[in-house]
Amino acid sequence: MLQKKTTLTLYQRSAVTAVIVLIYLVACCCPALTFDKYYSGNSTPQSSDVWFGWTALLLGWLGILVGSVAWLANFVLGLTLVFLLCGLRWATLISSVVTVLLSLDFFSVFFANIPADEGGVGRAVLRPPGIGVWLWFASIAAAFIGAWILFLAPRIALPPVPVQSEPTQ
């Protein structure tokens, strides 16, 4: 059986990966989430918290406690980048689709009951996403596009690997 190898070089795959990582790192440096904290009997927010992308990356796992699995997209995005660098067409495509699907669960946080403090007395309400969230989505979209570029790139057939037979006795 002939194996097929992508015509995209490691340099080209590395360049695509570098662009994705750059967008992701910029997202980590931008304001991403703003929460207004409300307490019962008061209709004005008592305070607001702004999370930059790096804070959302470090504390985003808490979203799982309110039913959002979007934070897990970060791990799958990392796998997508590894698969892209290795030139694994199907693995890159599948993991990029999973990353997109997981990231879309971010919007469920807008409907979640988020505690504003440790005692659960107040409630936090998420404001519309900041530029950091949109850049995070852009990095995921770029990975998805990169996966399709890798998947659709022409492939060249490699000569079959010779199989050495065991000597018979």
C-alpha cells in the first residue's frame, strides 16, 4: 500500500501554527470577560470584575461548575496544533471541529446562574464578551481553517516500505 504525504512542508505548517499561537497569545493579553456582581434587594451592580484572557485561561475551568465546557477547547486546540505540525490530516481536522464545538458552549455562560461570592449570596452577570474572547474565537477559527488547508493540500505518494521477510528454517 502506498502512503500519502502532504505537500505542505514543515516550515509552512509551522508558519500556520505560529499565526494561530500569536492570535491566541494576543487574546490572553486583552480584556475578555466582565462580570457585574449583584446582591439581592439591590438592582445596581455592587462591583465589576474584568478578566483578561490569561485570567480566563487560568480560572475558566470554573465554568464547568455552572455547566459550560468551553474552557476545555483550549486543550483540544493544543492537540490540533500538535497534529497540524505533524501533518496528520484527519486528526487535525477532527480535533479542530471538536475545538469549534466546545468553544461554542461559551455562550451558555450567559444563561448560567453564576455565584458572585464564596457564600453564594450574590449573583454575577456576564457582560458582552470583550476583545479577548473574540480573539480566542479567531484563533480557533484560524486552527479550523489551517486544518482544512492541511486536509485539502495535494498529497504525494511515497514508495512502499519494503518488508523484509523472516528467513525460513
